[in-house]
Amino acid sequence: MIRLFPFVIAVTVLGGADATSAPKTPAAAEARALVDTKRQEIYIDLAPVDLPAHTHHHMLAQPPVAILKLPVSGSIYGFHVIMIDSAGHQISSALIHHFNLIDPDHRELFLPISRRMAAAGHETGAMTIPWFFFGFPINQGERVLASAMLENLTDASYVQARIRLVLEYTPAGRPWPLFKAEPFQMDVAFPVGDKSFDLPPGRFSKSYEGSPAVPGTIVGIGGHVHAYADSLEFVDVTSGTVIYRTRPITDSAGDILGVPVSRLYRWNRLGTHIEPSHRYRVTVYYTNPTGAAIPDGGMGVVGGLFVPDRGVRWPATNPNDSLYQQDYRHAARLIPESEHGMDMHMTTEHHMPAMPGMPHHGAAHPSAP
């Protein structure tokens, strides 16, 4: 999922690796948004940080949450996340816990909160959609809120390493993509706050229900769940139609490897149409065999690509809305005072599903400037 991002307006310091050699606190002004017009790639870099070996994320000074401005207009059709060292060389992706990208100026499809655009981890790989048919429109100067969590469980230490989100785009003015596709997500833990929830023993389900702000067509949908999940579904409650129902992919030990993506577009139709007059429900089903509750053990979220009906503009956020304010505080982690005049003191945003319709590719691009 995507949109995008130079002002950094917060610094988050979570502590040093040890008392005698604490990592350098990242400088807030060092986040940046770059563009390579020849390669048609945008680079969203957070501030560099030191990553001592064998250090968990809660012991590191994390990159500051940043609000940046997009350097170019066009349509995003792919993304991946990498780590680079102080010389700009690509290093181990195992250092990446997650990277989140949020659009604070446009709302989610099913809630008046900031829109989730992209999320990635070291296991995500590169994601692409058919660039000729679909693209996520972006405009130069639009704001994005970027955040990440790093850890270093390897044997090597790194000084002033950066996490970088690479966005592949088609320049504005081209006759393609044919359809402007917007990201969306719907979570059983909506409306705001952490996306995980305590998982009781035995069989359990959790749901959230809502209506979209604008009419349009879902062209691709996928999801994210935790261990012991049985299934995940997205249903049109008004008509009774099941739009998406799936079981997680597991290995021989039962560990979850991922959630299948459903591409709803066909040669003869764009996808599944949804409208504000209908109610829609996301539900996740679990069976916890441990006999005890698992703290933060559950999660259930669907997300995908949505093409608004012809002539429909994606709605902006209302900074005065109470849900928007609560959610923005959560996403921003720690912002002393925002451009909206709100006191920001937050926790960490969890993973969201990678953009459905974007197949995984193993190889990442080489590092850029």
C-alpha cells in the first residue's frame, strides 16, 4: 500500500545498547526524500543510527519519526525497503524490523483516520503491481509520515546506517496507468490504537464493521494474521456476499508464512464494487490450543487496492476529528507539537499487510545516492 515525503519534527530516543558505549542519538534533520529521475525511483531515507551487534530494538536509539515532502509527481507501482551503511552500500535486511508510511492528509476508506500507504519488513521483499494498468497517484509537495524500527541481532556492528524505502514510479503526464488505484485497509482492532489484541484460549473471533467513504472497486486484497489463526474474511454484510475469505499459509511446523492475495480483476471486469450505502465486515478466526491467554497474540487486518468511481476524489482528513487525533498520536510515536497543534506522545505502529496485487520479488535494487 502507498503514498508519500524535508522536515523532521520528532526525535525518539529509546536508550543505549550499554552504559559505556551508548549509540549516537540520531539528528532530526537528517531524514530526506530523494528522487532519481533516470531510474524513476523515490528514496525515503530516515536519519542514520548506530546499530551495535546483538542489540534488540528496545535497546536502540531508533530513527526519528519524520514528516517529509514528496519530491516528484507520478504514480507508484512498486516498493521495497533496504538498509544502507554510511558509505551508501547495501547491508543486511535482517536489521529491519519494519517500516511504515502514512498519509496524514487523506483519510482511510473506512475510517476518518490517516491513510495507511505502505508497510514493509525484511521478509517482505520487493512488491510490484502491473504498472500499465494500476498506479497510486502522488503529487510533488504532498506530505508523508515515515517511521521505522530497527534491531541488530547479527554479529556485525554498523555505524550511521540508514533504512531506505524505495518507491518505483511512473512520471506524471504519461498515458498510463489506466487506473488510479488507492490503498486501503480495514482492521478488526479499529478504530485506533495497537492492532494486536490478547488472544484467549480456545476458539475465538473478532470483527469490525463499517462503510466506505466513497464508492469504487476493490481490485486486490490480502491480509495479515498471527499464529493460530484459522481464517480471515471480508464480507458485504448488506448483500451477504463474501468478497475475500482465506486461510494463512503455514509451514510443516504450523508457523505462518503469509496470507494469500486475491486479485479480483479479470479480463472482463475490474474487480468487486463497494459503496457507502452498504456495511462491510472484516473477521478473523483463531483457535488457541495453549490453554492460556496470549498477550498481544491476535491480529486480523485486510488491505488492498481500491479504484474510486469515475469523478470521485479521495477525501481529505479532518484534523479536528477526535479519532484522527488519537490515531495520529499513536502513529507519530513522539512529536512535541505538530502542524495541527496537537500534543503528540505515541507508541509504535504495527505491521500492516503489504499492498495486495503486488507480487513478491526476491532481489532488491542496488543502493542509490
